[in-house]
Amino acid sequence: MASQPSTSSTTCCTGQETFTTLSKLWSSNCTPQHSAPPIKLPRTSPTRLRSTTSETILYLAYGSNLSAETFKGARGIKPLSALNVHVPSLDLTFSLPGIPYTEPCFANTRYHIPPTSSSTSKTDYHKDRWTKGLIGVVYEVTPEDYRTIIATEGGGASYHDVIVPCYELPAGSKTVHPIPSGAPFKAHTLLRPEPEEEDNATDGIVRPDPSYAQASARYLKLITSGGEEHELPEEYMAYLYDIRPYTITTMRQRAGQAIIVATWMPILLMLFGLGKAFADDEGKMPGWLASIMGVFMKVLWGYYDLVLKKTCGDGERTIGEDGDEEGGGKRWCEERSGRKWCEKSVRLE
């Protein structure tokens, strides 16, 4: 039987994960919202895709790093080229916990689970309806920029660096075939294993239902903006636009958000500042600070589960008709950007 991770190790990973979470919140909120249109990157050459000795690194992005606002703006990465890809061995999830009432969850990946007849049920979340594998963008980056990516994603503690086979998507693709064609190439990506995938996958915070939380409209906009920038297939964009966001619909939820912002966020931001000050060259904070942050984050989610959720309502999913996953309600893009953005994409059958 595999040995279980020690409490101190798990707490340190939780702390580093919190550091990553706060980095996402801080960088996105500090990025100018009206920046110049991104410059289209050249397509990665077939020679580079086949090379195993190149000095550059191929990195697969699938979440907010699709957006130039995050990737090139907040994180300062300067990719050399890019390529739209299909990765049938992975699925997109939103299982990485964030902060209740503000950013309930962030994007993650898991190893692909083939759809079955029992996949659709009363917990048929919109975010889980795509079954054709991960669609993303492979960036060609320098080793220095790749170290920055790892650092801003938690220094290897929140996610694992894995190498996966990717298939190039033809330019102008409208739909995605479940079985890709062509020869695969290898790229690095970041994955946080789920509990059933690895014995130590419980490092960090694991919610009872990893698919339950809804991402914020702000976070979803980063992903869809990135998808539009890279002209990802319309079928996949329709799936992204159809995901319901977390929306505060009651005064009790608003009160819960105010409590988080007023009493918990200042301490989290202070710990975040200490993490930035004490982080090493790889972006990892000292073990003692990671332990403090990990304990604090677990206390925060414990307080939410035991107190806030009961008194202020759900801080992970929308309450009311707009959050109904079974039907009805508006898609987030209708609320944020107008119906015309939703109509740019075809609807999934």
C-alpha cells in the first residue's frame, strides 16, 4: 500500500496552492482591462514539433493562460509561437478550489474519462458536457519563461508538470472529431491529480463534489477571450459559452462575500505579500510560510462550510433560476457581454 502524505506535507502543499490562488486573483485584478489588441503569434513550425533537442519548451495552456491579458500581460510571458491542439488524453475540469463568494474555482485537467450512458444524470453540470478531450493552445516558450509559468502556478506544488501527446488542429476548424488525425507531438502541461488518480492527490483542499463549484464570470471571460484570440473551434467555444457562472443572487450571499472581503481577504493578501517577498527563484515559498497559509486556507473553507454556507447561502453555486443546471437561466456571456457574443458560437446538439 502506498504511503500517505504527512500532515505537514499536505499543509505545505495547501499553502502553496493558496499562494497560486492569490496570484491568480491579484494578477487578474491588477491587469489593465482595456489593453491593446493582442498580436497574433506565428504558428509553431513542424520542424519544432518534431524536434527533441530544441532549446525552447512546448507548453500546453487550457485555462486563463489562453488569454493574452493573463499570459502576456499579468505574467509577462513572451511566447515565440503558438498552435491550437486537441489532447484526447485529458479533460477540462473546474475542480481547483478558490475563494468562496468571489472566485469559487479555477480550471484544472484530469485524465480523460470516456463518456458512458450513465454520465448524464441529475448532476449534469454544463461544465462537464464536453466529452471529446481537451482543446487548448501549445505555446513555444523559452526555458526562462517556462520557469516563470511554473512559479506563477504554484512552483510545482498546486499542479504537477506532465508531458502529454497533442494533435494539431487544422486552421479554421469549426468542429472537433473525437479521434484526432495526424501524428502527435509532446508538450508540457500542468495537472492537479484528483483523489482517484493518485494516492497523494488529496494534497491541498478537495471539495466533496469537485464539479459542484461554478467559476466566476470574470474568470470564464478570460478563458473565452483567449479562445476567441486563438480562434479555437466554434463547437468548443459554444461549450465554453454555455457554462453557467457563479452569480450572487441574494442579499445573504452578498453579506457572505462582504464578510470574506472584509475579514479574510486582508489576511490572505498579507500572507500573499509575504509569499512574494520570501519566494525563491522557482516561485516557491518557505515551508513554514506555506504551512501557515495552508492552515489558514483550510480554516477559511471550514468556516465557510460550518458557518457561512448555513447563514449566508451558497458561495460556490448560484442560488435561483439563473444557476439552474437542468435548464433555464442565462449563460454568463449574455450577462457580461450581450447576447451577440453567445450567438457567435454554434450551440451544442
